[in-house]
Amino acid sequence: MPGPMTFQLADLSQLVTEWMWPFARIAALVAAAPVIGTRSVPARVKLALTVALTAALAPLAPSMPAVDPLSVAGFLITAQQVLTGLAMGFAARLVMVVLEIAGQQIAQLMGLGFASLSDPQSGVQTPMISQFYVLLATLVFLGLDGHLLVFRILAQSFTTLPVGVDGVSGASLWILAGQAGWVFSAGLLLALPAIAAMLTVNLAFGVMARSAPQLNIFVIGFPISMLFGLFVMFFTLPTMLDQLEPLFTRALELAARMAQPGP
């Protein structure tokens, strides 16, 4: 009769490290990634997805460093995995920020800046126009299998940037921080046709107010601006859809850059 199964402390520690560190990187990416990292997705769904991805990717990852997870080096490795996952997820999420900026610019000129809803991406109040563009970008992201590309980048990151004390480099984080200018410029570029059209309408209202002071521009200007803005959004929608694919391509390339070793 076989004796009872016994586990050595070293074997148990190795089993924990083989699953804990990949779980930390995957959980951080799931929390920051677009669509799946939003607050509208229940926490149980995110946890189940993280566990499933860990079960699929952990056996394929290179061997983990022989470090005690409760030591100082073990805590540093855990922190590096969390930072790497957050950097990749945030980089892929930048497109949603671009759409939010474009929607805010258009909403302000239309007079709908006060019409706000809770953004499921960040949990803050954003204009409804931004919500419309973010929802549109979400459908395009899923239609292009962007979520699968994010998971592919995550799987490749364990090969290009193995688990260890050396995680995402400072140069990569500096590149990510430098994308703030690109985010604002891309948002303004998307909203530029609507901004030009709405400025023309506001200029016409200014001429009307000077030529006919008896007209109450504030009463007739708001509905006209809102309707004209909706027409402009409708006619510029195909152009905006054409620009989403290169934006997603750049964001995913940046996410892959976060998983590359430093110079």
C-alpha cells in the first residue's frame, strides 16, 4: 500500500512561483486593458479570465527564477510583473483616451458639454458624445480581434521579457509617458472637421447678433448648434472609422514595445 503523499517546502515554493508571477502580470494587464478592463465588466469575470489565461500561459512560460517569493528579491519581481502588465494594458488603452478627447471637444462646441454620463472605462463623468465614440471604438476593437491581439502580445511577453528582477525598462516607460502629446494631437485631429464646422456656425451667430441685436441668439443658437453638430458627426463618421485602424495598430505596437527589454 503506497504511503501518504508528501510535499517538500522547496517544491511548494517552486509551484507557487510558477503560477504567482505570471498571474501578477496577467492580472495587471486585464485590469488596465481596453474593453475587458472597464468597470462595466464584473470583477468575477476579470478574475475568471485571469485564472484561465494563467492556466494557459504559465506552463508555456520559461522557467521562473529560483527566488523565494517572500524575500526582498521576490517582492521586486512581483512588482516588476505588475508594472509590466499595467504598462502593456495602458498602452493598448490609449486609443479610448483619444476618442474621449475628440468627443469632449465636439461636445463643448455643440453645447452638450453638460450632458455627461459615467464612463465605464475610468468611472468618471464624460460627455455623451465621448461615450458614443468610445462605444464605437469598442465595437471596432472587438471586430478587429483586438482583444486576441492583446492576449497574443501578453503571451509573447513571457518570451521577450521573461519573469525576473529586470522588468519593463525605464526607456520604455519614458516612451509611454511621451505618448501624451500624441494622444492630444490625435484627438484634436479626429475632431478637427467638426471643430471647423462648428466654429463656422458660431461665427455666423456672431454676425447675426451684430446685424440683428433684437434676435435672442442664446435661444435659437443652442438647438441649431446641437442639430448642426449631429449632422456633422453623421457625415464625418466614415472618415473617423477609417482612422481607427491605424490608431489601434499604433497602440498595440506600443503595447508590444512595453514587453521588450531595455537598451
